[in-house]
Amino acid sequence: MVSPGPGDLPGLLRQAAQAVEQAFGLRPDEVAILLLVDQARLLKFVHPPELAKGGENLVPVTVPSLASQALQRRQAVIENDAPRARHVFAYEGLFGSRLPIQKMLSLPLIHGQAVLGVIQVSRRAPSRAEAGNDFTAADAAKLQEVIRSYLEALTRLGPAA
């Protein structure tokens, strides 16, 4: 159930991320939320909170990345061999996690006609084999269902400054 206080974007993001963590059995460092800012030219990491601080959390939507692909296609992008996706290395460094991202599912956040950003779920482990099951189209549908109830509130609260 979505129940953030008025103007409580961090609270809404925390609730959404926790719902996704629970639905997929993920750790907190395996869910990231990026919102469009600067007239939809940049994606800004807004969750987890550690990524919401500083200037290194902005990614131009024109940079080749799984998040940008999800936005451009307006559909989920699944990468079950994430070390091959060259942008992932910078993304991993932002988290400060010692485990590399092995698999990633990126889903655009769309409410009606409004494109809000991207949610990314990942599986971290020392190796691809240890990261568990590959992400599938069924996982993308499940993620869409879990996040759906948060999109209206996210539209109202808007992106972080």
C-alpha cells in the first residue's frame, strides 16, 4: 500500500524499493531508481539515498546504457550478462558494493503518457553462475505490477531537484 506523506519523495522511493526487494528477494543495493530531470535530458539516481547525493549521480539519456535503452524503447531491457554492458562498471562503483552486478533488469517508469524515469533491479554475486536465475520477460511483468501502484504518487511528487 502506498502511503507517503505529502511531498515525501524519499519515503515513496523507499516504499517502492522495499516492495521490489521483497517481491524479488533482493538486497537494498540491488534496486535503483532513476528519475528524468533537466527537461528529460538527464537521469538522476534518486534511490538508494546514497546515490541521491552529489553530482556523479546524473546520466545523460543519450549515453548508451540499459536505462537509456529502456527509456527509448519504452519497454523492459534485460541483461543477463551485465559485465559485458560497458556502462555497468561506473554504476557499480556508485554503490560501493564489493559484489559486481551480474544480471540487470531495467524498466521504464511510465504513468499514462508521462515518462518518469527507470527502475533497475540487479543480481550481484562473485560470478554469473552464483547470481541466481536469469531475468525473464515474466520478471519484467512482475516488476511492472509491483511498481504500478507507486507511479501515480511518483507523478504527483515529481523528480528530485
